[in-house]
Amino acid sequence: MALPQGAAYRAYSRTQAARPLRQMEAEVFATAAGRLRRAIRSDSDLDRIRARADARRLFLVLQALVLHPSSELPLPLRGSIASVCGAALREADAPEGDLDFIASICDDFAAGLSAQPGTAAA
């Protein structure tokens, strides 16, 4: 017997709330990388435009977050992340930008976020 819709939503919300934030952030980057790679293989200009726009939004938000004065990350790390975001944004804005390069950046962020704190390569 299926759960009523409200009960299913509450169960899903509890499950999501119990997941570590780093894991959820890693999934966002992994999903973006997958969409970019599917767009590369696709014959559809619309798929490439959507993937590029999604990546652009993701890196704009990340850049804004790390540059905001309330960010608790160390200043050198914030600068490095903002610089990588700038490179991804330049590619996303270029008419023939390298989507595989952006996907690789997403993969790297996903891998870094998936690592246990204190064990990621410096």
C-alpha cells in the first residue's frame, strides 16, 4: 500500500534533512557534470544552451557565496574558488565554450566535496 502524498513528502523531507550538506552539494556538481556531458553528446543546440545556462547559474551562485563577507572559508581558499568560478563562467559565456572543461571542474568540486573533511588533497 502506497503512502498518502503528504506522508510520502514528509518521509522524503526527513531523509533529505538527515543527509550531510557536503553530500548534497557534491550531488549538485555531479548532476551538472552529467548534464554537460549529455549535452556534448547531443545533437540538440537546446540541450547545450540549457546545460551551459545551468552551469553558468551554478558558478555565479558559488562565486557570490565565496566572495560574500559572511563566508567562513579561509580567504586563500575563497580566492581560489572564485578564480575557478571565473574560468568556468568565461567558458560558459563563450559561444563555443568548452563544455567538457566545465564538466571537469564540476567533477573536481564533486570529488572534493565527497571527500571526508581533512582528507581531500590540497
